[in-house]
Amino acid sequence: MSQAALLNWNVATVEGGTFELDANFQGTAVVLNGRNTANKSPNGEVLNKGELTISGGVFKGGNYPTVAAMRGVQSDLEKVNITGGRFSQNPGRLWDDSVEAKVTVNSDGLYGICDHTATGRIYKGSYSATCGMDGYAGDIHCGFSACDTFISRGHSIPATGQHSFGEWQTTKEATETDPGTQERACSVCSAKETQELPALGHAPSEGWQSDAADHWKVCGRCGAELERAPHSFGEWKTTKEATETEAGSRERSCSVCGATEAEELPALGHAPSASWSFDASGHWKACERCGAELERAPHAFGEWRTTKEATTQAAGLRERSCPVCGYAQTEETPRLSPVPEGGSGWVESGDGEWGYVEAGEPVEQGWKEVGGEWYYFEESAMQTGWAQVGGDWYYLEESGRMDTGWKEVGGEWYYLEDSGKMATGWQEVGGEWYYLNGAGEGTEGSMATGWKKTGGEWYYLEDTGRMATGWRSDGGTWYYLNGEGEGVEGSMATGWKKDGGKWYYLAGSGAMRSGWQRVGGTWYLLNAGGSAPLGAMLEGWQRVDAKTGRPTSANSWYYLYPGSGAMAASRWVGGYYVNASGLWVR
């Protein structure tokens, strides 16, 4: 076996190069190593050590083991140590223990320590990408398990962006007007996704609700008012005809909701005749529509006027007429009888004055009753007109007779008591109260009309002098005069007043207020144009103008507490909020 690419008998180290035999060489090794311990130098040193170290190079060719013993004795290979290189035949046990396990056939078809070219790749430390986090392909290692050498780092894997969401969970319930929200979470990364739930919308009732001004529907779920709008009223229809003395009524209906509005038709009132009718007891006018007697009153007779003087031979006549209706009352005056000596009777002096003789003696001074009538004499003369007697005033007619009852003198009315004395102050006549002025109150004794203050209270006296009670309009302003059982009867009311189940407010002047009124630091709303009586205190929700308090079509709502009427401010009323001015804002 003399043919070889490399022969070694002693000590050799191969770190590289190519050692190759032609393929035609049969039974020949590329490397031959021989060892002979018996062959020594004169000084005893072994000359054929056979120590071969191969750390690199290429060894190929032939068809015999690439590294072989020169003499075919295996002991020749005991000092061969291979740590590297490439071989067409696997040197087997000659590989150093540290690398033997890593020997394999590489991509060049030669045996050698794995260069990772023919063993494939494996990845270590890989992890998958998730929805929100990048993954990693893993570190690249040699696929030869005995090698497992780290080759390079792998690449990152982009996040998938595809969350693995669970079921939706409601986080805020939707209402009729406000949207809700729902949320779901990724089971991998816990990322959350939020989604809006659309508002439910209202569920309008089939029927309409209404008040005096508007109609609306109600949400069947939340009770909110929907589609509020003013009524669409049709034509008025009379439900009760008005008469002269009784009010009628009429009604109209809303074409949308069917609500009805009723309204009083004022009584027609009488149509007084232009002329007066009369009889002996009084006068009146007749209604030209129904014939009712109107303005009946006793005659307001003037002074008696003698139309025929009485004499001792014949009776006389006198007449007085009513200036209102013209009715004339006539009566006979007794025939004068000559007064016999020592007798009694009327006598006329030469200057036309009348006196009275009783039992032959003239009545000189004071009162005297003659024929059931009273007369007053001064210095034997019968007095007529006003006479002050004992500090009191009396009225004596032209005939001298003392008058009683109502008497008009000089365009003023007076009341003369049954004693004939002129009355002053309050007088009840025929169930009605009148006021006769006292000293220092205009013409003393005259009947007062219009406003009168007495005893610290104000009263209203009609044109007839009768003291008014109840509601009274004067100059376009309403006042309330207390009735019986309401404090001082007839006195003008001020402050809060309840009448007919309704509350009203009367200023210090007595004038009834309407619209917004602040009383004692609290705001109230007094009807200024709605269906309630004028001035009546309103309660509950009211749709009115902020300044005038009159009904309005604007979205201007206020709440007045039932019972007290006080305006709510800066608070919730049910599901509604009113601001500091009382206006509903949300």
C-alpha cells in the first residue's frame, strides 16, 4: 500500500490543504499512518512514532478507508487524532471524542464536523403572535441534533390585530332619549371594545292627554310628554242660550284630541225703555225684550206746591211731583175754619205767616202735633225748610209738616229718622246700609256715594248710596268689599282673599292683582288671561309669559305648588328641573 496522498511515520499535523486520490486507485487510502516502536535511534528514541493530528483539510478519493494503517496493523492508528477536516470516508473512532458526535455528511458529500449546511434548521424559543403583541419565530439552530449549534436569531412575527372577543356586556342601559353602551373584552390580551347602544325612542300612547291650552301624548315607558302642541279648536257651539238675567254657555272641541273648552256667555242684560212707567207708589222702566220691571224705586217727590189756597169756605189743593218720572201727587188741604174765641186752629197773619192757636192761645215756641203731624214754631210762626232744634236738624215742608224718611234737598239726599231728626253716620234702611256725612265730611247729613273712609276702613257706596259688598269694578280695577261674616261688613279687603273656592291677592290700595306677584318674598301667579277667573291664584304647571304671566304658546313653563300657590325654583319637580327664575329648563 504505497499509494497515498499523505504518508506519516513520525509526527505530523495537518491543518489544511486538499489530499485527493484518483478514483482509479483501488484499495488505497488517502492517508496512511505507520508506527514502529522497535525502530529507535542510537540514543533510544523511537523513530517511527506514528503521531498524526488532523485539524483541517480535505481528504478524498480512493475506495479504501480514507485514513488507514500503513501496515494494516490497527495499532498504527493509535496515535491518530482528528479534530477537523473533510473526508470521503468516515474516519470513525479516529475522531477526537470532543467532536465525534458532531460528525456528519455535509453538503459537499464529505464527512466532517457539522457545518450546518446539510442538516436543516430547527427553531428554539419561538412564541406565537397575538392580537396585540408581536410573536417570535425562534432562534435558528442546526437541525443535526448532536450539533444543535445556534446559527442566528429568528425574525419577529407581527401582531395579528385580530382579538378574540367574548360576549357583549351592557355597561349602561339605553333610555328613551339617551344611548347606552356595551363592552366586550379580548380573552387573550384583555383589550376592551366599547359600542353604543341606540336610544330606545319613546312609545307614544294611543290617546291624548290635555290641559286648557295644549294636548300631548305620554311615553308608555318613561311617562315623558310627547308631541305637545296647542289645541286646534273648531267653531264655537252654543250649549245654553243666554237670557236677560242668566248667563249662557258655549263650547268648542279640539279636532286633534277631542278636548273641549267651555266659555260663559254673559247675560244679555235688560234693555231699559227710554221712558218711565209709574204708579202711586213708585216708578220703573220696562225691559224692551222681556218686559221685566227695572230700576223700580219710590218716587223722589219735591216740595209741596199749593195750587189752590184753602179758605174758610173751601178746601185748597197742593201738588208735588217726582223729578225722575214726572208723576204728580195731589192732595186736598183742609178748608180753613174760623177759630172761635177760645178755640184752636190755624191762623194766618197779615204778613202771610201761619200760626196755630190752641184754646185761644197762640203756640209761640217749640213742637206742636196737629192732626197727627208735627210742626215747629218760633215766635208764634210756623217754620219751613231746615230747622235746628236742640242741636239736631229737621226738615219741615212748605206746609210746615215735619218730614221723615229719604228727602232730596238742593240736589242732595238726606235721611230723616222717624223722630224727624236728620241722620248722620251709618244707617240701615230697608235692609241696606247707607252712610250720611257727619260734620266736617262735606255737606253734613248728605248721603255719601263712591269711596268713603270711616273708622279706618274704606267702603264703596253705589250711586243709590247703598253700601256695596262682594266684587266691585271701579275705573277698570276690581276691588272686594267684605260681605256679612267676612270681617267688617262692606269694608275694602286687602291681602289674600278667598272667594268661591279661589284665592285672590288685593294690594294695599285694595286693587286686585293679576299676573306675577311677589308677596312676602315668594312669587305667585294670578290668572291674567286663562280660563280661570281673572286674578285667581293658579296652581300646578302653567304655560305663561315670564313677564306678564299671560298664557303663551312659547315653551315657557312654571310650577306653582298646589295649595300654597308658591312658585317652585331651583329644584326638581317630578322629572323636570326649574331654574332660579322658576322656568322649566330640562
